[in-house]
Amino acid sequence: MQWMKKFLVGVVIGLLLGLWFGVNIGKNRPFYANPFEEVTEIAKEKGKEVVQEGKEVVQEGKKALRDKLDEDIKQQQ
């Protein structure tokens, strides 16, 4: 009977941990994060990352355009 009690406690703990990790994985967060954390904080962080990536893309595009225009100007002279 003692083994059955340990088994049931293990199953319950396993289910709770699996639920915790599963919710976080489903929300594309680290598995150890707090699943009850408000979504607004996560959205803010994700938004900042997206804006930073956008800035980098724009800067690369500006540099490429500037280089191309410089080449075209040199060819026309």
C-alpha cells in the first residue's frame, strides 16, 4: 500500500510539472517561466525585439542604397 501512495504522489507531481512546462512551451516561452505572468509584459518584450530587428534591417537597407547610389554617381561622371 505504501508503494501505491508514492506512485500516486509521483503521478500528481508529474502531471503538475508537465502542465507547467506544457503551458510555457505552448506560449513560446522558456519552459521554466511563470505561466501565470501577464501577457502584456511578454508582448512588450517581443515588441521591443521586433522594433530592434526592424531598425537593423532599415540601417542595412540604407547602407546598401547609399553604396549603390555612390557607385551610380561615379559611373555617370
